[in-house]
Amino acid sequence: MNLNDHILLWNHVFIKIMDVRHTILAPGELQPYRLPSSAFLYIVRGEADVYLDHSRHRVERFHVLHGGKGARLRIFPDSGLEYYLLLYRATPGSANLREIIRLMEQDNPFLDQYAFVPHNPLTLYEKVELLEREWGDGSGLGKLHVRVLFHQFVYELLSQLYSQNVQAQKPDLVMQAADFIREHYSSAITLQQISGELDCSAGHLSRLFKNRMNTSPIHYLGQVRVERALELLLQTDATLQEIAEHVGYPDAHSLSRSFKKYKGLSPIRLKNELQKRKTSQDMPFSMLKSAVQQGLLPGYSDIENQFHYRPEGDLFMQGRFKFTAMTMVLCLSLLLTACSGAAGTNTNTNAAGSGNTANAVAAETAAPASAKPEEQAAAAQTTRTVSTLLGDVEVPANPQRVASDQYMGQLLKLGIIPVGVRSYMLTESWIADSGISADTIAGIEDLGGFPMNLEKLAYLEPDLIIGSIEKNIEDYKKIGTTVFLPYWEGESTSGPLDKFRRISEIFGKEQVAEAWITDYEAQVADARKKIEGIVKEGENVSVISVSQGTLYVLGAKGGNYGSSTIYEMLQLPPTEKALNMKDGYENISLEVLPEYLGDHVFVYGSGSEGASEILDTSVWKALPAVQKGQVYKYGSSTGEDDEFVMEDPYSLELQLDSIVKVMLGEK
């Protein structure tokens, strides 16, 4: 940030002095302290190593350091240290509010971290000494003098800061958030609380976290809890209830659900698996755990505003899963073991549950059981060439063992029952209404998160793997033929019908896909007739998502959470801003919301945590659409596990029905 913008902010923000402290430390470490607000640290005498987050500063007399809210401060004095700590909070004032908020979101200097020795240290010392004395006075006049002295201190500091061309370091909000989560995982924390601790918006933090970690902060919180619970499960005799309460879950049932979501197994079964491997394999226990555990940060989840996930972003913190030599040995042994039972495990791919379309199509496309061995061999050798973003791939013409980290609904609608999928796929809400038998779903192996568990994947011997994240493709290729089909492209997603067609092309099932699309388009035409006249000629609509106190406006193309059903299928007219959202969404503040809304407003996740921070405000209640009753709330109360999370054919049919019922006042 240049000096003029920095000065502009100091002139137009409201400064509240939170505390002024004069401290003398004996040798030893100051316990880690998370700054409750922005702060200046002014060293009077002594020498020390001072850490702001993970940055080390060697300081001595007259050093000045600055850190923002949420930064972790640690001090290691050599032989004692005397310093002043000035804690303050900066909030936008009323004048030029939008410009100030824009500057602070773009480059907030009140969160900057820096350390330097000013050229005129005694001038600053006089200000700080008097400031601390007046702070202790406690009178109203003294407090007024504190504000004056603080601004004088800042004036002198900025002058010297820029004259020395000191380069400030931006705080690493992602690592600060991860540190905060690891420190407070046993408490009931929310995204809003985490962002509040770091003095940034929830939406901004969520985007940064997902770009860096390939997962959301709340999903990461769940991983931290489950990892700690697993340690306690293996190292102690504590009960599940005791462990659950210790790591932040209300009861053992909630802990078990999270274990299945993150690890693919229940706590007890996972413990038994690990102990069995420990005693039966000639391999270090720590390495054996990798065969079942996913490790921290498996990546993307399908919940919590995932329409802005960037697959090209940095991979998660612990790095991509790498095959060590020992892991390769384990995979080979698993493959050899699997060969003897391949015939038995193959059967579930062609098992047809009675009365459901997917299984019926699967039965039609499966190779006849009576086929001669030579005919089966010829069929197995037949291949097709599929074009992908990573080049052409030769795939089996009729793959029998498909594994995929996305697209389970699309595969089933094409009559393809995968042998294994990512954990989240097995709990999607559309399954209950799909007519697919429980036995069929139970026969699909849970392969964990992103990337899919490679040992379990190798054991299944897939003849075709579909991966949706480019960084995982090379690992999948080591196991079998892999096709890269991104679910997200940049920050937006292709239309759901186009996506379905792309998947059908991989398997040569274009006719099956087009038959469903034709039927679905007939349902859409019928739905349009039902809602005809609700949105009148000349009116337009907006789609927003509210969750955790954050606000997103979804675009006319490339969005998610039902926006494609509303805009592309039902052809409800979007606003000009929705038409021009190249990324498929925009994260906005409440103040500018009226500029984005049309005559009718669809609200996704109105019952989710933090939604009331938007929907109970005077700004929201004053909107014309709200006052006219032209607001349509849809989606589950949590914003998770409902038909609007995914865009497979089953979800699209449910979305269409739900939106029509909401508009007609039936839901």
C-alpha cells in the first residue's frame, strides 16, 4: 500500500485504544499470545527473539514491531526485556465508507507485520511513555489525551516507516486460521468466529483457505478433530463418549459420523483394522496407518459454498500423497491378494436391483453371462479413444470396474455402478429418492476424500478411474487407466446437461444420456407452465446464498446451488449483474446487496448458521422484493446434504420439483 492510501485510511477510520501495557520480562519465554487487536510493540531495553506468527525478528532497544489481530506473539528474551504494548482497533468511519472498506479489503495496513528501528527513537519514546501514564490516569480527560498522543505516535511512526522504505509483510491468514483451529478445535467454533479473530470477512477467509488448502475451514476443523480423536482412540482406553466431548463433539454418535465421513470407517472398525495390521504385517505401525488413514487435509468437500473452489490452487498443506517404496510394496501385495478374489468382487458391478432405471440399463449393457471365453476376451481388448483436457486417453470400450471421485449420480443414471467412489458421494441426499436399492449403494466401496485412498483404490483393480482434480491424476494413473474430467473449470462449473453429456461420451452412452435429457426437458417445459405468470413481463430474478454470515450472489451461468435450474432450465430472467458474472458468483457485502437484487429473489440456505446476520437486518427487510413477498427460500437448514449441492440427473429432477413448489407456495 502506498503512503497516500495508508494516510487516507488513518484519516477515515475510527481508532479505539484497547490497552496500553508497560512490561518487564525476566529471561525465558513469554507464553504464546494471540493479539486481540492490532498492536504496536515498542522495545525500550534488552534483546530478544520475537516471533509474529512464524516470522522471527531479532530485536533490541528502540525496535518497533507491528502486528494485526489474530497474530501469535512469542518473545524469547536473552537477559530480560522491557517494552510497551499498544493495542488498538481500527473500524471504517461514516465518511467515504465504501472507498475505505474497499481499501481495507484490498490491502489492510492494520494487519501488516513489520519490525524496524526508527531514526528518531526518543521522539517515539516520549510519546509512548506519556501515553502509558495518561492511560493509567483513568480520567475522561486523560483518555482524550491518550487518543491525541496515539495519533501523534502514529504520525511520527508512519513518517519514519516510509522514509526508511520498510517493507511490511502481509499476514498469512490461512496459516493463522489453521493455527487457531488447531488451538481451539475442542470448542464450538464457527467460520464467523475464526474470521472475527483474524479481523477479516468470512467470505475472504473461506476463499483464501480453499485456494491454499483445497478444503474449507470448517471441513479442516472436522479433520483436526477426527485426527486427534484417532490418536486418543489408539493411545488410551478412553470411551468414545469421553473422546467425543474432548475433541468438540456433543456425543459418540456425532464422532462416529465424522469418522465415516473423513476416514471411511467407524472408529471401532478403524481401530481394529490398524491393530490387526500392526500385528499381522512386518512393517512399522506408523507406515501401516497410511493404508487406512487419509491424513490431514484430504481436500475439497462438496459443502459450504464450494462454487468458488479453484482446482489450480495450491495443494493442501501436507503435500500430495506420494508413493514411498514401502507403500509400493504394500500396493503390490494388495494387488496380488486381490487377484485371487477378483471374480467375487466383480459381481457387484453388474448386480441389478429390481425396479430402478440405473440397474436396468446396467443389466442391458453388461456382457452376457453366457458369452464364450474368447468372445469375452475380445470384448475386454476392445478400446475407445476419449479426448480430455490432458490429451487423448485410450479406455476400455465397456469398462466393468469404474472408480470415480465425482459423478456417482451421473454414472448410475447411465447404468454404470461404480466399484468405488469418494466418501461424500455415498451420503448424497438424492439417493433416498432415486429408487436405487440400498444393497446397490452398500456394494460401492468408500474410497475416502480427495485424493481417493490409493491403497484401497489399487485393491479394487479398476479398469477405469475418473478424476476431477488435475493434481491427483498422476497418482491415479499409477493404478489404472485414468480420465481427467474437471467438475470445476476455474471458479465456475459447466452446465449440468453438458457435464452429463461429457460423462456419457467416456462410456459411449450418448444415446442413454440424450434419452434422459429429452425426458427431463419435457419435465422442465411442464414446470414452466405451472409457474407461468409468477414472474411478470419485464421483471427479473436474483439468486443468493447466505451461510455463516457471508453473502454470495450467483451468476446466470457457471453457478451452483440451484442457480442453473432457476436460470437455465426454468429460464427465469436474470439481472444485468448476474449475466456479467464471469466466475459464476460474487461475494458481496450487505451494504451493496440492493444493487444486485432483482424483482424476485431466491435465497439458498436461509436456515443455515449465520444467515440471520443477513436476513434480520434493516437493509434486507427494506428490499422491494422482501416487502412484496417475492422471496423464495429453498435448500436445507444447514446448507449441506440437500438436492441443491450436486448437479447429477437425480438432483436436477429434485431441484426442479422443489423450486416449482417453493414458487407456488407449496413448500
